[in-house]
Amino acid sequence: MTTLVLLDHDDDGTPRPAALELVTAARPLGEVHGVWVGDGLDAALPGLADAGVLIVHRLPADVWWPAALAEALHAVRSATGADLVLLASTSEGKEVAAGLAVLDGAAVVTDAERVERVEGALRVTKSVLAGTWVSTVEVTSPVAVVTLEPNAVRAEPAAAPSSPQVVDVQVAVSELARSVTVVRTPRQATGRPDLATADVVVVAGRGVDGHLSPVEELADLLGGAVGATRVVADEGWLPREQQVGQTGVAVAPRLYIGVGVSGAVHHRGGMQSAGTVVAVNSDPDAPIFEFADYGIVGDLFDVLPALTAELRRLRELA
Ligand SMILES: Cc1cc2nc3c(=O)[nH]c(=O)nc-3n(C[C@H](O)[C@H](O)[C@H](O)COP(=O)(O)OP(=O)(O)OC[C@H]3O[C@@H](n4cnc5c(N)ncnc54)[C@H](O)[C@@H]3O)c2cc1C
């Protein structure tokens, strides 16, 4: 059994945390092959060896957009006979997964939290219906394409390192895939981690009333990303790309802190896979308290400064 893992990486060749999580999730399922797009692989090889990747299929840099990448992954998957392709559950990962599944005639399961083989069958576990149900999917097709939620698995080194073999792959991308023009607009750097894959996400809700600094200060202290509810994006207090929810970015951090967020079902749909949920809200009956692990009932403009002051004090002691 071979699993192909798409190794997302930064422009400087540093594998994204989600890529190493995918490799960790893939190891118990069989041989792990990575797929690397573009330059920077040489610097990443020691880390991939520690993670136990056996073969890395290197694709040229010019297949980076979803339509081309789906075709390129299809070529690698067919050549290797892999029965599973794992990608990160980001909007781009899911777009590639959909295209690849069509080309491979494969089953596709998105937003997975666990992937395992039980008596030879591939089983995928995921949260559904705004986190109120856990659903287990058994894949019955010969090939499966699965996107795994960032942070669902903790990246860990393999018991024994590998010596990854690098295979350069040339692919001819179809005219159809080339008929798409993708324009990338670099986001203004905030110095904060990427919202979709961040370990910690602090979300501002309507309760902040346009005053973002307490939320940003808390996020920065925790090394986290800042998210917004739709109301906050509608008001223009934060950019639309930072909206978390059913019609925004889906996040799965280890720690989610909702500040002045009511916890509406459309918001919950995008953060239902978060590990620990903390809510700060002045209304004790706010729906977010029904699914929060820790709740602080109080005015955020009192609670957040106290919280950040205490975090700073603890940091100084450490
Ligand atoms: C089709 C559809 C799709 C949607 N998609 C999304 C989506 O992707 N993401 C999303 O977020 N929403 C989405 N929504 C909107 C969603 O239903 C809610 O309206 C929205 O999430 C509410 O945002 P909020 O929690 O900021 O505001 P509110 O619901 O107004 O809650 C504000 C909270 O702040 C608290 N508060 C006020 N002042 C303070 C204070 N000083 N200190 C502490 N707490 C305070 C209040 O008690 C209240 O609970 C969608 C809606 C629809 C219909």
C-alpha cells in the first residue's frame, strides 16, 4: 500500500507544518511517497528523511495551480499505483483533491480528522453538522483522495529515518488546464501565521465593536492568527479573507479563542474541528458557551487586558 502526500512548502523550501502532519498520518497506512512542486527540495530532504518519506516525486514549478496540479498528481498516482492521496484541508488542497478524484475515478473525502485502515478498509473520521456529529466514512473505491484538517495530527518523526530517493517527473499539462489564468496577489504580511493552518486562532466578533487591538495583542502573545466573524468582515473591521465559518475559512487550530463571538451555526461550521475552544462573552446565554471548553463571562474590554497582562507575567517568570 502506498500513500502519496502533497508536500506544501514555503517559497524558501520549508515544508509547511501541515505537510509533516500528513506524513505522520500516512506512515501507519503504508509506504509514504511525497510530491514536491518546484525548487527547494534539497534543503527539505533531511526533515523528510526524519519523517520517513521513502520517495519524493519532484514536479516542475509550473504546475502549481489547482487544475495543473490535479493532472500532475494524477500522473504520479497512476505511475506509483498509490491507493491513497493525502492533501491538507485548505481551500487549495480541496480544489486539487476534487480535480484529482475526477481524473482518478476516486472517492474523495474532505475535512478528515483521522484516517486509518481497519481490516484492510480505509476509514475516515470527520465532524459534520457544525460539529454536532462525528461521521465515519468507509471508502469502497480502489483509490481514495483525502484532505486532512490542519492540526488534526501532531507531526512526529518516524521511528527510523529514511533515505528519500528523489524522482524528477515531467508532466504534460493539458490545454484545458492551461486555459485558466490564475492571478496571485500577495497579501500584506502581518507577521502572523496563516489563518487556515495556525495552531492558535483568536477570532474577533461583533462584540469588539471595531476595536481590534485587544484581540491582536492576545493573538500576538500566543503566536496565533486573527480571525473574524462575518459581521466583523461585513463591517470592514477585518478583511474578508480573515472570515472564519461556513462561508469563510475553515480552521482547525489546537486553541480557538472567540472574543465577542455569539457562536452562530454558520460560524461554528468553520471551526468545529478546533481542539480547545475558549469563549469570552458578556452574555452568559450566548450559544458559544454550549460548545466551549472554557468560558469567561465578562466584558471583553476588561477580560482581554487582564488575560494578556497575566500571560506576560507568566512569560517573564518562565
Ligand atoms: C448563509 C450564511 C452564511 C454565513 N456564513 C458565516 C461565516 O462563514 N462566518 C460567520 O462568522 N458568520 C456567518 N454567517 C453569519 C452568522 O449567522 C452570524 O450572524 C455571525 O456569525 C454572528 O457574528 P458575531 O458572533 O460576531 O455577532 P453576534 O451574533 O451579534 O454576536 C456578538 C456577541 O458579542 C457579545 N458581546 C457584545 N459586546 C461584548 C463585550 N463588550 N464583551 C464581550 N462580549 C460582547 C454578545 O453577547 C454577542 O454574543 C452566515 C450567515 C448566513 C445566513
